[in-house]
Amino acid sequence: MNATYLSSLSKEDLKRFVDSFDTVLTDCDGVLWVENNAIEGSPEVLKKLRELGKKVFYVTNNSTKDRKDYVSKCLKLNYQATEEEIVSTAYLVANYLKSINFRKKAFLIGSAGFAKELDLAGVKYVGFGPDPMPEGLTTLGSLEGGLESLLEPDVGAVLLGFDPHFSYPKMVKAASYLSDPNCLYIVTNTDERFPVSSRLIYPGTGSMVAAISACAARDPLVVGKPNPYVAEAVSKIHPLDPKRTLMIGDRANSDVLLGANCGFRTLLVLTGVTSLDDVDKWKKSSDPEDKKLIPDFYLNKLGDFLQLL
């Protein structure tokens, strides 16, 4: 992989590139928008790609909204979208549980969007919402009935997405449920942080996954990018030819790696997490796993693609 600057291509090579894909999978945060603001030029690029006959899917690791909410956000920011075109991790988890005929209760560490997708799939869950730490650890252990009184019966899965109410009691409960080897451990994604426009670091779901995995001594099933399960879900809606699919993203270890895992072409935009310095470091690395993080092409921002089109 060379990480070719897309703007450096000749007109002929650029035309070959555009003609080489029929389907576009695009990340959202850091590619199409940052928080509640569209990134300049991105809406126009997707509109143009649709006009050229490309099929577009929004593939996001963000589990804080359900698909209906994502459609509303897309329309508000001038992106055309239908629920069928939204592939969110909350939906993927709910869809996975439905596909395996899951009948027990799930312990949910997640946000309202995650809960809505579980409701739509008919999955019962407990644990949603704030669970603050009492005065001290000794208080937590001296409840009537002991620690066992904290645990719900018939919990067969721990589900983890971004949770603004993540807390020590939730860690205690999750690790306790997961001490049963038959309890499923499913997470939406392992993104370490959110792309934001300020100097503040917003820890992502991956930070919470690291905490739960450490205390539970378990590795989760990750349904979001870079797991090829994402592509499997899309292929049930629209036939995917990997060689004619373009993955656009801002994060190498989720977006670009999904492309590498599935055989897609990849386009990195520099408006989110991964930088060109990161790419240069991977180019110099002898580790084959680092090589998978190098995109086929890159642009400073997706909007730059418009003038090329």
C-alpha cells in the first residue's frame, strides 16, 4: 500500500479510480461531521457520488444513536439517508442477538440509542442508566444480601457501548456476570477516543472496553469496525463486491483496517483521528500488522474530492 494523495492523480487515473467502485461505505464522525457540524464539502461529495450511481452506506462505530436518529442527523446536515443505509454498532449488536435467537436478559452498559435498538429487536435488558458509586467500596459490599443482591437473575450477555454513566458499580456487575463462561461478552467497538474540535480528549468506548476486559479477564466479540461482521450485515441489504467497494474513514485502526480485512479500497481523510505522521510511521515499520493500517489513498478532507469529481 502506498497511501497515494488522491489529488496527485492524473485525470485519467482519477477517472479509473472513480470507475473502480460501485459501493461507498463511509464513516461519520470525523469524516462527514464533527459533533453537530458538517465538515465543509462532505455533503456535496456524497451527493455527487450518488449522482454518479454509487450506493452509499453510513457505517459508524458510534452507538449513542439508533438508526432513526442517525437519519434525522443526516438530513439536518444535508446528507441524504434512509434507515437501510445506516449501519450502526448498536443496530449490529441487536441484530446479532436476534440472529442467534437470544432469549435471556442482557446487562447493558450503553446509551439511549443502544437501548432503542435492543427494544426494536425484542431483546430484554437490565442496567441501563446511571449507577453511581455509593459512599465507599465497603458500602457496596455491605448491602443486604451481599454483593449477590446486586446481580439480576437470567443474565446471559454483557453488552458494552459508549455509556456516559460508566461507573465502578457497572464494572463490578459486568465482571461478575462475565465470571460465568457461558455469558456472552459483546461490544460495539474499541475506538479509544472521539474526534472532537477542541483540545479536550473525549474517551471513547474502547477505554471502557479496556476496563471491563481487564477486570473480567475476558476478550469480547467486537461487532463494529474493523470486524468483517460489518460487511456481512451490509451484504444482506446490498450485494457487496469487495473489489468494487470503497471504505472512507478518518481512523486507521477501524476504518482502514476494515478495508484491509475485507479487501476494500480505502480512502483516509485527515479531519479526524489518524494523521500523516501515523501513516509515515507505519510505512517505516516492519510489522505486517502496521502495514494493514496504511490506506490506499488519502485526502486532507473529503470535501477536496468534489473538485476532483
